[in-house]
Amino acid sequence: MAAGSDQKKYKVIGTRPIRPDGADKVTGRAIYGADVQLSGLVHGKILRSPHAHAKIKSVDVSAALQAAGVLAVVTGADFPELKDKIAQLGEGAVNLAYLSGNLLARDKVLYKGHAVAAVAARTANQAEEALKKIRVEYEPLPAVTWVLDAMQDDAPLLHDDIHTDSMGNQSEKPSNISTHLHFETGDVGQGFKQADVVIEREFKTASVHQGYIEPHVATALWNTDGRLKIWTSTQGSFTARQQTAELLQIPVSQVTVVPCEIGGGFGGKISVYLEPVAALLSRKCGRPVKMTMTREACFEATGPTPGSYMRVKIGATKEGKIVAGEAYLAYDAGAYPGGMIGPGCMCVFSCYEFPNAVVDGYDVMLNKPKTQAYRAPGATHAALACETIIDELAEKLKLDPIEFRLMNAAQEGTRRVDGPVYPRVGLIECLEAAKASEHYQSSLKGPNRGRGVAAGFWFNIGLKSAATANVNADGCVTLLEGSTDIGGSRASIAMQLAETLGIAAEDVHPAVVDTDSVGYTDVTGGSRVTFATGMAVYQVGRKIRAQMMERAAELWEVDAASVSEADGVYSSGEHSLPFKELAVKLHEIGGPIVGSASVNPQGSSNGFGVQIADVEVDPETGKVSVLRYTVIQDAGQAIHPSYVEGQMQGGAVQGIGWALNEEYFYGDDGQMKNASFLDYRMPTALDVPMIETIIVEVPNPEHPFGVRGVGETPIVPPVAAMANAVYAATGVRMRDIPMSPPKLWKALAEKESS
Amino acid sequence: MTKKVQVSATVNGETVDFLCEPWQSLLDVLREELHLTGAKEGCNNGNCGACSVLLDGAPVNSCLVLAVEAEGAEITTVEGIAQNGQLHPLQQCFLEGAALQCGICTPGFLVTAKALLDQNPNPTEEQIRFELAGNLCRCTGYDKIIKAVLAAAKNLQEAN
């Protein structure tokens, strides 16, 4: 259901065509990274650290080199030395020395699973056998895996050359705290003085994983002409190319990255892990080398989202107006600096008007894999803290939780604590839609049942996108794009070009092509593809339209200025032809018509959503069942509503898993104890109900069709919504996430005994 | 070194013979020897269902089946669901209902759902959720998958 939009405005946008890559994906023909086959292909495997923290005293690969089938071995020593060089990767920057150290450790291993060496052999089995022959001498060191422990002065230190950067000042001593961020608006002291009710709470969340079903995989061929070709499963072929080139210190143009179909990413397939290692192995053995991660390695050695500690305080007047907020956020970054604390700080108070607020954030290193983005990175944690307290305030003030949120909702002109002032945004519309929904209006009866709501915010970044379209002799259009398609973006991009040209969606044939075949395009992330690549194809369409008009003038021998176009029909005087028929004629009288465009929208747009959860808690076991769930979100303009709904539903269910079960469970030895899909418990079909959706459409003024990215916002509210629902069901406030059955059962027992 | 074993089986209606190591999984042989890469490896320990195939009509995680166990068996992979260039109603309903996003789990869901509908042409939502609980999907939240299976069941019943 779509609210607040004029569906008749568009012919293609808002319809639900079958996705262009659909047939391949339901017949098993789509080629994902692991499906790549090349002549002479050999297999690479990685030796990983058994310790959470240890010095590497020596690595001896001599016996492995002699093992059956072995063609090459590489260690960290094979990578060029990279001293603190920063590479801009569009969505964030990365220090190449740290990235290189993460790919193959040098003098220290910093987490269990940290890669130490790699082998290429004729078969995968031979490569695995050879790993056992590599002799690594370790000196184990004490490990730390909880963020507050890692911040202590006497904590095991991961890097002796990293000092805390606190707003430009460097700490004297090295520290596990890499960065201290501070944002402030208004006068918080004065603000809290105006408050009639102040609530301050602490929250903890465990590390969680993106849980993409396809493990990381890459195949590299370092050819005899010096060119490096990589087939990989990545969210950004150009950023994979750049990272690989920079790590190997070769020009980007020497590298071609071929993006295969990608089996989920959610932020976790932006950083490279295997590509440069496979490249080094291929350079050594002269054969194409394929490397596939195990599921265990995906958990232990890729990029989960941070574990966190948060302390948040919010004050409101008895009339229900928020007057001040204060947040202390400590997010773990994993083994290297640069976690998700920045967006966490920006998002914590982002849904409401806070006249006075202060936020302090800490980026903390510890002996876990380097954290990476996971769908709205950092925002879900912060929303748990803010939205739980908002819920408590509403209760204290005897206000309906949606009503209280409406009284304080961010809107056009609201200044976020980190500075930006919102343009037109759709939070109020989302809250209104939630309030009016049949779900919220329905009554929830029965013991141990409760309803929770929460709101959430995430950015839509712009960044660089390019596209090229060729008009074919039959009037159909081939579209080449660089945005890897994780969730149906071929459809949403092709539809925007079809709309611009006035042709049917089926007449645009999109292809995601390699880095030699289209202009530079940033990652599929930041809820940017339908927004920014959509802007690129809009420009492509306008350029094609302009050429078509000129050519029509030639064909009809009329003044170019007399040719006009409306709804894909070109006309001048008595002449009139629809796009397809005109294109067929033009093909005979001139060269091919091609349109290309490259865009780089700056700043960010804004996506808001609200979610409603009904749960039932089993007091005997602490198990939470989700009875009903509704996701409300401002999509600006839904291009393909089914895939917008899909993003909303998928994000919400990931968030439900985060709320209830998912966690990296660490032992005292710093080792993850549940690195499998059996023990790291993601939601199954049996764990969730149908996920209802309400698409709100408040057009984005920054986009020709009003698009707002929808990929990430849906994972922001669920943890808070579920915690609020569990409270409504049980009277227990869960502030230690996940609310797994043992934890909730214990909390219920404590409540019972008190 | 162990010797390779010769195995004869029927895969997607065709008789095939292959050589495999005694320790090789059926998934490995399907993908690497028979070049049927529709079944995917997501975990290699039977917890994600991306490698689901039908073994004599019953869904199995092919990563947990030894290839030698396939001797004499009838195997159906996702490549064998469409017949004569015509999509199975499940495939059609997955497309029409946008029941896939990244698509990596889709082959496993289609195969498992086919086994369900072959056994129970008119399943309830709860039965579908139960039968598909061994297949993980991280993109969709399952909603559109369940609806696609319900729609396919309806289409199949109307066609019969």
C-alpha cells in the first residue's frame, strides 16, 4: 500500500515488472563468485591464527612449498610496505597499512582467525593439507574483547603506535581508543534544568554479523602481460579494484574487476579480504587462483558490526517537549581503527528536535575482527538507546508513544546534533501512518503479550555513479551500469531509464559490467544506488532524448526546434513516432545513439521509518515470539514497490534477529564460540510472521523522481521496537542485547523475586 | 591415496556416471564435476540449506551427503525444475512475487518448496514455514517467499 502519492504521474515507476536478472536466478544459471570456472584454475586457502592476540615470532613455509600439488605460498612479507597511506573509498576512507595488515598479518595477530599465510595448490584439498605444514611460532598475549575493558589503561594494547585522536589532539600514551568524537548543540546544562522528567540508562549490545549466505570468494589471474583480472563477489567493483591496486602498489588501470552476482553483502562486502591475496598467489604461480572463505572464517575474520556500550540521558518537560539529551557511546572497531562510531553519534538523536544535546563517541580497538558496515552501520545501536528512553519518557508522561514522538519529531529545519539541518523529510508522515495503521489501532489481548514501537533514521549518501545506454536497432535499450545488484537494483535503475525515455521497463536491458566497461561507480551501499545511479540514468535518458530529437529533425527534414517529445512520442507538425519506431528508422540513417552520464551528488538525503512489533513472551523459557510486525517507511518515491517492501521486510527481520538471538559469543580466551549458522542463530522462516509494510512517499527534492534510498533505514528501529514490546509484555526493560531466552528468562526471574 | 569411486546416478532425468573421491560431498561433485552450480555452498555443514537438492524426491543438504551415496539415486537440482524451457509455477511465482533479492538462497528454497508441494499440494502458511525452516534467507525476511509458495500451490491446483 502506498500513501500520499499520485500513482498516475508515472507510467513505469510504481509498477512491478519482473526483474531483468530473474530468470537466471530461479533456474540456477546466474554466475556468482564461486561459480567462476577458468582454464587452468587452481585453488587458494588461508592459514588463520588460532590465537586472539599473539606475536608472530616466525613463519616457516618451506615444508608447505614441498607439499603435493602446491604451486605458491604467500605471507605478509609479500605485500609492499604501506606506511599510513589513506585511500578514499567513497563511503569512508581506509588506512592501507591497516588494510594490508588485516589481509595477512605481519608481526602480530590481532584476533582469532586473522590471516597469516596463503597457499595455492592444484586442488582445494591439497591447499588445505599444505596449510598444516606451515610452521608459525606464536607468543600468545592477553586478549580483550569487551569494549569497556579495552578502554581501561591497563588493557592489553593492540597497537603501540596508535594514540587517541580527540578533536585533533593526540593522547600522550598509545591507546586502544583511536578516536574520541564530540558533538554539541545548545546548552545541555540549561536544557536539563528545564526538564521535569529525566531518564538516564545504560545499554550493551553484542557484535553481530551481516550473515550474507554467500561466503566471500574471489578469483584472480595475473596474466603474462602484467594485467590483473579479478572475478569477485563485491558491493563495489571499482572500490575492490582500487583497494587491490593500492595494496599491491600497481596502477588501477592494470586491474580489471569483474563483478559476479553477489549473494548478499549488507555492508560486509566492501572491504577486500581475498582479492589481493589471490592476486599475489596468481602472480607467483602463473595460474588463475580461486579463494573461497569457509563460514567459520566469515564469522571470525570478516567484518561484523560493533559491540557497544551506551549511556544516554534525555529530559523532557511535563507537557511532553524534549529539552535535552546527552549520549556517551563506545563502539568497538575490532582490531584496527575506524569503526562505526561516527554515524552512531550522528544518528543517536536524529529522529527528534533536541534543542540542547551533547554526544561523545569512542572508537575502541580490541581483539575482534575489524568491524565493517552492516546496514545503517552504528544507527541500530544508537536507536536502541534513544528509542527505549523515549518509550520510558512517554510512559512517565502518560502519553501515547507515537503521540510523544510526533510532538518532538524531526522535520524540515530541524538541526541534527552534528550540524546538518534537515530539508523536507518524512518522519511525521511515517508516524502518522503508523498511528493510523490497522495494526496500531487493533487491540492486543492476552497474557505476556505486548506492543512496542520505535522510529529510525539513516542517511542516503550520494557519491559517484556512471551509466551508458545504447539504443539498439529494434528500439530496445541496453543499459550498462557499475552498481552491483544485490537486491533488485537492475530493475529499479532500468525502470528509471524507461520512465525517462517513455518506453516499457522490459525494453531496457540492464547489465552490471566490469570496471573497464563503464565509468567509475561507487559501492552499492549507503542506500545510494536507486538514488544516485538513478540520477545517472535519468541524465543518460535525457541525453538520448536530445539526440533522438535532433535525428528526428534530420529524418523529417524539419527544424530541430520544432521537434518535441511527450510520453516517449516524438513529434513535429504532422510527423509523430513513438521512441521504438523512431529508433528503428534512425538506425538506418545515422550512427548509433549512445548516452552516457556520470554524477556525483553531494551531501546526503534522509530516510526515516517507524516500526510496530507485537510479541508474546514465554515466561517459562524467556523465548519471544513475534506475533505481528509492521514496517512503515518514507521511500520518497517507490520505483519498484515490491523491492522496496522487500528491503523493509528484510531489514526488519535482520533487526529482529539482532534483538532476539544473534551475538558473537566470546570465551575468556578471546575466541568466538559460535562461528556457525547452527550456533549463531539467524531468524528462520518459522521465527517470524508476515512482515506488513506501509510505504510512505514524501518525494525527495534532490532527485528527479523523488527517490529516497530505502535499503538501510529498516534495520534501525527493530531492536528498540522489540525491546519496547518485550517491556510491554513483561514489565522488564531489556537493555542488554540480544534478549536471548537465557537473558530474558533471568531478567524475568529477577523481577519475580524482587 | 584412496582410489576414486565410480558412481552412476540420475541427475535431472539424465543418467550420469562420475568419478569421485570417497570423501567428496554430493555438493562438491554436482558443482565441480557435473558443472551444475545452481546448488550453492553457504556453510558446508548443513545449516543454511543453500545446497538443497532432492535425493529420491526428498530434500537434502547436498553438502552433508557423500557423493558415493548417490549411487543409483535420482537427484533433482534447481536446474531440473524447469521443464522443456517452461518455468515451474514455483519459479514463476518467485519472479512475479519478488521472492528473491540477492538470489543465492533461491535454488535451495525452490528445491525444498518443490518437495513440499509434491507431497502436500495445499499447505498452510505454518506448514510452509516449517518445511522451509532449514533454508536461510538473509535478504527477504521470508514474507515474499512464503507468499510465492502459497501462490504456486494455488496455481498448481487450479491447473490440475
